[in-house]
Amino acid sequence: MTIALIELAAAPDTAPFAGTAAEPPRASQGLLASVMLASGGAAPVSGRSVMPAKPETTMLTKTRGIAAFDLDGTLLRGPTVCEVLAKPLGRLKEMRRFEAFIEECDIAAARVEMARWYDGQSVDELNVHLRNAEWAPGAHEAVQKLQSAGVQVAVVSVTWSFAVQWFAEQLNVSNYLGTQLLSSGEINHVWGRDKARFVRGLASNSGVPPHRIAAIGDSRGDIEMLKEARLPFFIGTTVPFESDQIIHLPQADLRVVAERILQEWAA
């Protein structure tokens, strides 16, 4: 299976991720080999937000707006992507410890360790486990409703890009962001700030004005992306920052979120 990748247009806000500066942690060669095998030997694009190649008309079509969804805790409920991958490998206890990390240096080191767990498995083999993830109520219907109304949907996450792509494909979404493995052995880390930059760059490329950006998240890692949106939805239990703009819908059915977005953009 060959995965074609293209760069977003070189807008100022789609600069290389800050997490890729000098000597990032290196992933295990076994995992890199499996990633390269599953992708037909094509190396991921370095330093840019990427999405699967689509006909040019996709990028040129005027959209009604952009709705950027976080993955863990937003489109998915229950165990995180990394927990779903860790469980069949007998690494769930360790993964839960990693999930509590806050500092980027600790998270980066945890990603290197996770890559070692996956050593010897292809992306397709890992993706099989993703079927055990729990979708949020109304996830598929909400995305379909937004797309049918001309809204461009994106899945924006800090977890592994191969997993983000798999979930995006289940939703028929072509715009996604996740942490990548590069052919050099480096990990192209994605952090919360990169999620905001991705959304800003996607809006710029699509000709979408700032007031037509919606973002949906559930955790502290989504703060910067939510601040980028005129319609920020927080579906976690406690909002991690003060804002008069935040629309707080704890554990909401995503169909409710989609309906609210379309109501706001009805004019």
C-alpha cells in the first residue's frame, strides 16, 4: 500500500514543527522498517503538516468553514490510541504511566520507548488493534453532517500519524496531523502549539477566514488550537483556562457539536 503525501502550501504559519529542532530522539530501526514497508518505501514529508494526496480541486474548492477535531478524548472516548496499541503488547500499565507525563522531554522519551514496543510489526498489523478503540457518540454522523454542509473537517492529534490517518480514513477525512517517524530515524514530534499552526495553515490554504474556524478538544493540549478558533468547543470535564468564548459541552454527543457549528454559520 503506497501512501502519497503532499505538503500544505508554504504559508508562514506552516513552518517546521518546533519539536523537530536539533537532534530529536531516534526511533527504533525495526519500527522504521515496518513503517517504510507498509508505506511502499515512501518516506514521510519532513517539517510540514501533511495530508494524503487528493485531486487539486479538493484544495481549491471554497469551503463553508473548518472544523478541527482532536482525537483522544474527543472523537474517541475511553482508552487513548496509545493505550489501545499497548494493551495487546502487554504494555498497558507502562502506557498508563506515560499518559500522565506533562513535560515534553518526558513525552518525547516515552514515544521512543513506544516505538521499541512496535518493533517488528507493520503499520497494517498495528492498525488492526485500532478497531478496538471506542468512538465518541455521534462521531461519524457529526463529521458526515459537517462535510455535507460544505465544512472541511480535520483530525488534529499529537499521537502517532499512522493511527491518526487510520481514524481519519474511517471518517472519510483527508486532512490530519500526527507525530511522524522519518526515514532518518528521527521522530517528528507534534505538540499542542503545532495543532494550532496546522489549523491556521489549513485555513489559509483553503481561503477560510478566522471567524469560520471551529475547534473541538478535551484537554490542556488543545488549548492553543481552541484559541485559534472563533468557535472553540471543550468537551472535557473541567476547562483548563478562562475564556468567555469557550463553549463547554462535557462529554457531548458530537452530533450536538456539529449542529451548533452549523447554526452559528447559518448566515
